[in-house]
Amino acid sequence: MKASSIKVGRYSKRSPIIDVAAFLLVMAGLTWITGTGTSKLGYNWQWYRVPQYLFTYEGGRWLAGPLIDGLMVTFEITGASLILAFSFGMISALCRLSDSYLARMIARGYLELIRNTPLLVQLFFIYFVMAPIFDLSRFASAVLALSLFEGAYASEIFRAGIVSIHKGQWEAAHSLGLSTFDTYRRIILPQAIRRILPPLTSQAISLVKDSALVSTIAVYDLTMRGREIISETFLAFEIWFTIAAIYLVVTVSLSIVVSRMERRFGESG
Amino acid sequence: MDKEVSGEEIIVVGNVFKTFPGGVCALSDFSIKVRRKEVLVVIGPSGSGKSTFLRCLNGLEEVDKGSITIDGIPLDDDKQNRLEIRKEVGMVFQSFNLFPHLTVLENLNLAQILVRKKSRKEAMEFSMALLNKVGIPEKANIFPNHLSGGQQQRVAIARALAMMPKVMLFDEATSALDPEMTGEVLAVMKQLAREGMTMVVVTHEMGFAREVSERMVFMESGRVIEEGPTEQFFTNPKEERTRLFLSQVL
């Protein structure tokens, strides 16, 4: 309580003008570097050709361009993978913490296998080897690969969150006769979730970015659409920068939403 | 004390051995019996196994050897038996261990609803009655972090009582509190004792022990060094070791 109020006091004394000035200075520097870099490249910038790939205006209506179509696919893949990844993560975290040797070993094997091989290889393995066997679509292969991969990392986050809850909480629940299931559901997880929200956000952001890899198996996500446009128009820099900006907007929005959520959670407790 | 302690034994601990990983011997051939409505106070130097003894009684620690029976139910490998014992044995911890993400009232309601399968309304009524009993009904909708230590411990006692346990265990319930707050918690414990709750209390509060308990146990190195009726234990201890310990703490 005391430490945090001192910290707030110290920060609030600093004038925001200094922060704004520092930010502007950094941005000016970056712009200058980019500017000199590209002028030496002798690249012919054609930004005016980009907007049509975002939106077109036809017959009095706005139509989504290929990049926005791609973004929607990226959202679908990320959303589905996020839900699955957190499920895989939660299940394997609980397995790792369970009393069963078999469950612990299976979870451990999954974790080590996934974390110690590249995502691209996993994606190819699932798409070229597993998909024909189980008749998976490209989309399903992409979602499965991403969620298995991110799930392994989410698992460690969940585990750390659960372990960080004081053992007195377990003991109190135990002495009240609560089952392990109820203890997790009503006591441990609600407290753990608050603590792991920041690292889980980073993981969700990684997922958004990693989803770009699915373009390698020809899933028409944002990146794939971009590559397609580039191969037709040779607007390499413009399109890649636009794609990067779109990813940035998505991930920053995600961070803002989660920090709002954190603040709300923080009020009770 | 004006209550009747019946002859029936509710806790029977027979020849229990408990060694922690690393070779620390916490309980060594430990046996004791507690009768219904009796208040037993356990004292001893730190590391003597007092807390371990309490924690074995509700299955928080597994014993290596020996038997524990609570109200006729053996604390064995049978899951149903263990659950039954956990329901019937309430515990109050030194560090309160309230659930910080739940309000005081929700702390009390939780096990009533999940374990005793009461309706929300029934649970709520009983919880409020218990909060009245421990003297803080006005804190019902507050989160535990906003309470003083003494208030938190009283809530913790009420939470344990919400399960209507047959036995209450107190593991140094006042050790984390300043003297003023210690008084308010001890008052609640005294009231419980008067009402005939079977209690096993680990404490350093000798005044409380002398006033409330029927029987005293002095432990060291995981063994019972001396046990006896409270008055005799304090005025005329048999063992030299007990005498020495009492002279240091009184």
C-alpha cells in the first residue's frame, strides 16, 4: 500500500511535457532514419496505390479490399486459436499439477515437444502429415497448429499463476471440505487469473503475430493477401508497412482492452 | 467451567509417527485422546510438532504410521472418510487464510453452499447469525483486506463454524495479532468453549489456556512430555522439563 502510493507520487510530480517531448524526439529520429534509408535505396514510393487494397468505393458503397478480407480471416484464426490455446494450456497446467504420474508425464512431453521445435515445422507437420489422415481443412490445420503451440506457453503461465497462490488458500479450502475441483474453480483460479492476465495478454499478442505463419500453407489471412498483392504490383514496402501497421493496431487495441479489464478486476480484492 | 465433559472420546490418536522430507521428525509415537466438549490446549517450544499434530487431525498432513479416528471415522486412505472428516473438523489458521477475492459473507457462504448443499438463502441467514456471534455483522459485504487482523480472524472462525463442525482446531490463532486484537479473538474462542465446542488449541496464551481448557499437553520433539488436568498442570507439573518451560513462558 505504502510503496505504491510513494511510486504514484513520484510519477505524478513529473511534468507530462517532458514525456511528450521525449516521445516526439524518438519519433522524429525514427522518421529520419527511415527517410534517409529509403532515399538511399532509390525506391519509388507509390502510397496512393495502397488504399484500394483496404477499401474501395463502388456504386455508393464501401467495399472491403483484400487486406481487410485477410484481416477478418486473421481474426477468425486468432480467435479460434486463442480459445483452444487457453483450453490446452489450462488442461496441461492442471495435468502438470495433478497427483497422477501419467498425466504429469503426458503434459511434460507435450510441453517439451512443442516448445523445442519451430512453429513452422509444426504447422507443416500438421498440414502435410496429419491433415490428410484426419481430413483437416487448411483452416483447421492452421488453428490446430497455432493453438497447440501457444497452448504450451499458456500452460506455463497458468501453472505459474496457480502455484503463486499461497498454500494457505488450499489449506483453508481443504479444511472446509471443498473438493479439488471446487477449490480450483472458486478459490484458486479466480485469484490466479488476475495475476496472469498481463502475461496472457502478451501470449495473445504473440498469437496474433504468429498467425501470419499460416500464409505458408496458403490460408488467406492478412499476410497471405499482402503477399499476393505484392506479387502482382511490386508494392513491397508499401504493402508490408501497411500490414505491419494493421497488426500493430490490432495488438495495441488488445493491450488496451486487457489493461481496462485488469483495472476492473483490481477494484475488488 | 460449568459445562459437562462427557466421557465419550471424539478424537483418538494412536502411536502416530510423522517425519518430514529431509528427516525432521515431527511426531514420534504420539498418542492422545480428546473427549466430546473438551478443550485441550497444546503447548511446547517451537518445532515440537504441535502444529503438525493439529494438521494431521484433518488430513492436511499425512501420517507415516499410526491411526487417527475422529468421531468414529478412521482417517485412512478412503477418500469418503477423509472428506467426511474434513467436513466435521474446522480449522483456524495463524495467517487467517480468508479468501481475498470474496466478501466476508461469501467467505462464510461458500462451503455451506458447495459442501453442505444449502440454499443461498439458508446459507446467508446462518452466515449473518455467525457474524453477529463474532461481533462484526456490519462487515458482511466488505472484502477481507479491508479488515483488521482481529476482525479477519473472527471472520475465519465464523467461516469454520459455518460448516457446523464437531471439532475446532486452532493453530496459533492469535500469534499474528497485537494484544488488543488478541483479546477480541480470545473472547470469541472462550464463548465457543463455554457453548461446549470440542476444541484443540495450539497457543502461547497461557492465561487463556488456564482459564478455558480442561486439559493441557506439553510437547517436545514430537512426543507428549506431560499431559494432565489444567489446574494441576500449571500448579504442580510432574516433569522437570514442563516446569522449566512454564517458568519461561509464564
